[in-house]
Amino acid sequence: MLARLIRSSFSRSFVSKERLLSFEEPVSFIFAHSALKEGWDNPNVFQICTLNQTVSEMKKRQEIGRGLRLAVDQTGERVFDEDVNVLTVVANEGYERYVSLLQTEYEEAGQVAPNKPTRKGKATAQRNDAVFQMKEFREFWERLSQRSHYSIEVDTPELIDLCIERLVNDTTSLKPVIVVERGEYVVTEYRMTLLSINDRQARIKVEAASTAGQTAMFEQPYELRDDLAKLHNDERLRGFKIVELVTEGVPKVAFDNGQELTQVQPLLFRSEAGQRPVERSQLAPTETFPVPNLLDRAARETGLTRATLRRVFDGLPERKRALLLRNPEGFVGWFIGVVRGALADHVVSRLSFVVMGNGDGRDLEQLFPPEKEFPQKELVAGGQRALYDQVQVDSGVEIGFVEKRLRIDDKVVCFFKLPAAFRIPLPKVVGSYNPDWGILRWSEDGEHLLLHLVRETKGAEGPRQLQFAHERRKVAAAKRHFRELGVDYRVVTDETADWWEPEDEQEEFS
């Protein structure tokens, strides 16, 4: 009965995606078995449970990659909220080793590695009622939660000029190219034999034979953390890095791809890695293709009128417009993406807020309950001035901001992480925004002024240094919103010594 119900629910997902995404649909969960294979596309994957022992590193990358896509809401828009885009992997030990060693790969490649994997579970935080009942906290929250209304004054000629300028200056190559590769497909069979092992090293014999008639054999001792692919300059051995030498019980060698080699059973596997084309050529097709309805599609995805979009298209030089015939789909995607970005920037630059007064009517007891659960979240101790004894953090920057700034600053009266339900409503093209921290602190000027502060913690201070355009837009809009509320807002890092000071006006986003 249960299996029939699951199959029925899953089959309905292919019948009507819109119906399943609606709030009226009673189906809340869809369980998909063996659905993470090639050709299956669903951006709203939030949990992956590995029931089998995945050996292939490539398969692990593919499975995790299925869950790393940005979620899509009921309107079809991508969701950039970090509280929503959380992937939980219920994994076996082989996966844990794989993720741990992935950090090393990032570091060796000179890139910033993600946070170290942890065994996170359900954690709870207790409310500090001394802070919660504080008069200053209540007054601060009353100011923060005032309702506001935004208005936009779109200057259509200015927007059209901005779109044309962005499209003309964009250097994205839209010329169609067909790449032709020819080569010989070679499969190599490997046989690994564990000859001897002790606490320091293992003697392993590796034999290889390819379908092209090539053979190889090497036998030598290997130590912990030796990477066979690097030692023998053989990409096909990628993943065979020794992570454990076990001498008790059944002696064995454990590799970072989850495989194990014992003296009882040789390790056999095949590899298609290392293929190299013997011939590669690029062709630039000269024919033209049917043109999709650019204006209708752009109007649906940007909200602009067809007349406005026509003026943008007509304003492009002939060499740019001609690419629509040569590469229709590529041109349409490029055109819509650039126009949408220009529209978002124009909207933010002309956005204004009016405070309507009164709170938003939400109950403080519901927003800040006496006990708060944080499943799959990392917590750090908040100290006496925090609203909760444990504070949720999402990055190393946030950990540093709590431990090196907020927790040890005697002038801080109280601080708290703004709940996910606290959102600043912004135009759809920008997206709603949830800031990081609410802070009350005494001023440094000797006048004993109580500062009402909202701080966003990022890896860089200046808005122009933020990595993503949508982040810069939200920061700029939030700055105007909080200015109307009489609350000081600023982007800081955990290294910002004067984090309580107002931001330099020259750092304004434009």
C-alpha cells in the first residue's frame, strides 16, 4: 500500500508540476528512488539518502550536484535564500571520507575550500529572558518591525539606454561553434593485490591491461596519504589515495574513494578515464536558424512591455542583431539575462521607502520562543548579551563576528540573529531580503547614546566587493529601508574593527 502510494505521488509529479507546486495540493513530500541519474532534473532536492555503498567518485559528484541547484518557488523564480538552499546528505562513512578529502583538493588547487563537514544533528538553544524582557530590546524590535511601503519611479528612456549600453559592452561570445572530436575509446582493467602490511606502510602490486593492448605492472610499498594517481602520473587511478592502514582483524588498506583492499581479495576495477581525442576541429556554421519569439519571451521573463523591449533590440548595432539568426537560443538567453540585470539595477537605484508605522503584528513569543531548535545548523556560544545561549552561524565569518566582536565587547547591550521570518519586502526583480544581525550598543563618543544597529556579515566590507550582483542590490535596497526606520545598517566582516560605526557614504552602491 505504501509503495503504491509513493509511486502514485511520484507519477503525478510528471503529470502536473504546477499542481504539485501549488499550496492547494495536499501532497507534501515526493520520495524518488534511483532518481539521481543523468537526464533527471529537479532543482528542489533538499535531502539525499545514500542507501547503497557508492564507490565511484564521479557518481558521488553527480549525486551531490543534483542537490546543489538553486531551488525554484511557486512562481518559477530561483530562490537565493541560504535558509532554503540547504542540502542534507544522509551518508555512509565512504561519503564522509570523500567529503573530507574534497577539502584538500580545493586547497591544493589554490581555491577557498567549503566549511569542513561536521556530524550535525538537532540542537537546541535556550532564550535569555533577561535580554528578551529588556525594555531596550522591545523598543528596538518595535522600530525594526515597522511596516514600510516601497515605490519605484521607472524612467523608461533611461532604462532603455542602460539596457542598450550593457548589451553593446557585454563581451559574451554568441558565435555558434561546433566542436568535433575523434579518438579511440580505451578501457583499462586494473588488478590490485595487497602483498603485506604493517602500521607504517603497505606493499601493493598493481597490474593494468587496456583494450588497446597496453600492459603495465608496478609493485612497491606505499605509506598513509600516498596518492597512487599522482605517484604514477595516472589519472585513471584518481581516488586511490590511502586514508587508512588497518592491521588488526582483517588487514586492509582503505582509499579515499571508499574502496578497500585486503589480503584475502584482490581489488578489480575498470576505468575509462584519461581518454584523449586524436583529432579535434571547430566548425563555425554559416547557416541561419528559425528565430523564436524574442519579444514575447523577454516580456514574460522581465515584466517589461514588448514596445520597450523592441526599442532595446532596435538600439543594438547590426552586428549584434545579426547573431539572433546565427544562434537564436543563445542570443535569447543572453538578451534576457542582461536586460533583467539592467532592470534590477535601475529599480534599486530609484527605490524609495515610506514608513507606515505600527508593527507587523507578529507575536514575539513565536518569533523568539523560549527554546529554539536548529536541525542541521552550526551553533556557537552566545554569551550573556545574546538573546539565546547558542547562536546559529552559517559561515566562518559569522563565527568570527560573534567570538571576536559581539561576545567580548563590553559596550554591546544585546544581539541576536534576525529570524528567517523577518524579511524586507522588495520588488520581485530584486527579491526579499533577510539581514543577519540586530545589535544594541553604547556609542564611543562619551554621550552614552544607544545605537540601533543592523549588520550584514560578508567576506568583504564594501558593497562593490560583494561577489554576486543580487547581493549588492539587496544591500543597497536594505540601506534605504533601514535609513527610513532610523536604524544604522552596514556590511561588515569579522575583521572590521569599527563595525559599530556608520558606513562611509562613498561605499554606497550605485
